[in-house]
Amino acid sequence: MPTSRTIPDTKPGQLDFFETRINAWVDNAAAIGLTLTQTSDLAGLLSTSRASYDSAQSAKQALKGLIEVQDQDLAALVAYGSQLVQTIRAYAQQTGDAQVYATAQIDPRKTPEAIPPFPASNLTYALKTSGALELSWDGRLSTGTSYILERSIFSAEGQPSAFEPIAYVGALSYVDTGVPAGTAQALYQVKALKGSETTDPSAPILVRFAPGNNGEALAVAA
């Protein structure tokens, strides 16, 4: 049942409202249009309400304390139990006995899947002002991937040699300053490397060279 706007909406406010007025209402019942029976009934309801409110507040405080103790106990249980689970897992690994997991009713530790090397793509080259050849490619180094740059040089008869690694690079570019003198053209490709695993090579690119003043091979624009 809705209360008058004069009476506060909060429980503490409602109790305070009547507690600050009950004595005046009892002492002056007739003067304010009430009967002694009405003010006596109100005083009884107020006394009951105050007692139940105080009991509820005490119960809330007690429950809050119990919850805090519960949380502390559970945290201690989980911390110590986790140590024992680690001990069981270590024992299972040490003994090589998979039955340990079944007996302890815990799941075997899953070996995380290895992240493969991130392959190289979009291999391109650019000419530096010195005439040196800078090769660049798309890739990703954050996974621990490095790259193997390979080169194949064409013979005088126009036949390419087998690809051979010329650099192991922890970057996404490399300047090739070791092109043999007299090289007319060469193929380049890049493989990704992580641990002992390598990817398929990138699509090769063809670079043409011209002799420099000192006989060295200088890359020329495609």
C-alpha cells in the first residue's frame, strides 16, 4: 500500500519519522484528531518494526562476516589444492604413468599446439642509391618466426642454379651486397623458419643486374 509523500521511502527514514513523533502523538492524540487507541496501536507497530529491523540488520552483518570467512576458506582450499594438482601432474609426467590422472580424477595436461612459422609473401625489391639490392617481404616476427632468403643465379647459358640460402634474417628485409660479379640475373625467394620447421617458399622474383664500374653486379630496374 503506498505511503504518503510525507513519510520517507527508506526503511530507516520511515522508522525515524514515526519514532520522532510517537510521543507527541500519544500525548496530544485528541488535539490532532486521533484516539488513544490509534496512537497506542501505532506505538505497538513501531516497537515491533524497530525490533524486526534491528534483528534484520544484525543478521545482515552476521551474514556478511560469514561470507567473508567462507571466501577466505575457499581461497585457501583452492590455493593448496592447486599445489597438490600440480604435484600429481608432475608425478604423472615423471613416472610416465597415465593411470595417475585417472586415479586422481583429473584431466591430463594438454600440450599447447605449436604455432607454425608465419610464411613470407609479397617479396619485392628496390634499388638503393648505392645500387645495392634491398629485398622486402610481408611476414610476422611476433610468433618467433625468422626468414631464410634464398638466391638462384643464372649461368651464362641462361640456366638457373639451385636455390641456396644467402641470409637468415630476423627482419622483413635484407640488402644483398654479395651478388657475384658478372651476374646477369638471379631469382630470389623467402622461407619462414621457426625451430626446425620451415614453410614453403614465397613466389620467386627475378632481378636483373648490370656490371658496375668495378665489375660488381648492380641491380637494375625491372
